Amino acid sequence: MKIYTRTGDNGETGLFDGTRVPKSDPRVATYGDVDELNAWLGLARASLENAELAGMLERIQRDLFAIGARLADPAHRISERVTKAAVSADDIARLERWIDALEAPLPPLRRFILAGGSPAGATLHVARTVCRRAERAMVALGQTGGREAFEPELLTYVNRLSDLLFVMARAANHRAGTAEREW
């Protein structure tokens, strides 16, 4: 199979249901933001020496592929065929457990902190902001595409993920012995 198909040469792309839409379509832009987030998490994972955090990020990357697939499926047909494209309340609960576990050994926040620190921590802070952008794009898609634009769990997952990425950045910096700089 060749990587190029020439089907997008006129500025269109195909959704899972076969519909052709402009590459500037809000749905395409939304799953593009999720894809960018996935790439940032790959960079963060590559810069981590901590196997626990790297394992969490790999699981999240797999979840983000599922979210991207769901966003590219306005007819909701993929859920009937591809079980690995599911995102559920259990996945959201897993993120919450990870937040609680990672936050427990950290010093309490007293002020805003500046993004930065270790390479992994700084990259996770960038990923957090990209996650928030993806979340805003999802909200906008839901407003223009109606409530059926995507499953509500996807937005909840992405919202919780941005919280997790903030805590992961703090944990990565803490584990690297890098002090947080307060604002």
C-alpha cells in the first residue's frame, strides 16, 4: 500500500462513512488537533526515563486514536465494527485514578506555575495546551454539528486528560528533581 493516494490533492479528505469534506471542515480540524496532541505525547514519551509515565502516555495515545476515529465518524458506524475505537466511563475513571496517584506525592499548589522544567515536563505542558485546544474545537463542533456530533464521553475524556497532563508535567519535573517556578 502506498502512503500517497492523491485523493486529497484538491483539498478534500474522506470521513469514515465515505463522505468527502474540505480539509478545512471543523470536524477534520478537530480530529487534527487530537492528532497533534497525540504527536506531542509521543515526543513527551520519548523524552521520559520513567517507565510508569511512559506507559500511561502510550495508553493515552491509543485512546486518542480511538477519539480521532470517533470524530472522523459522523454516522457513528465505527463503533459497530471496531471495539478498540471505544472510549468509555471506565477510561475516564482510569484518568482520574492516575491524577490522584500522581498528585499525592506532589507539593500542594499555592500559586500558578510557569510551564517548563525538565524536557519531559515542558513537553507535557505543551501537550496540555494542545489538549485544551482540542477540547475547545470539540465544544465548537458540538455547537455547530449538534449534540450528535460525537459521544459526550469523548469531551469528558479530553477535559480530564488536560488535568492529567498538568499533573503529569508536575510529576515528571518532581521526579527529575526540577523545581517548579511560581508566577
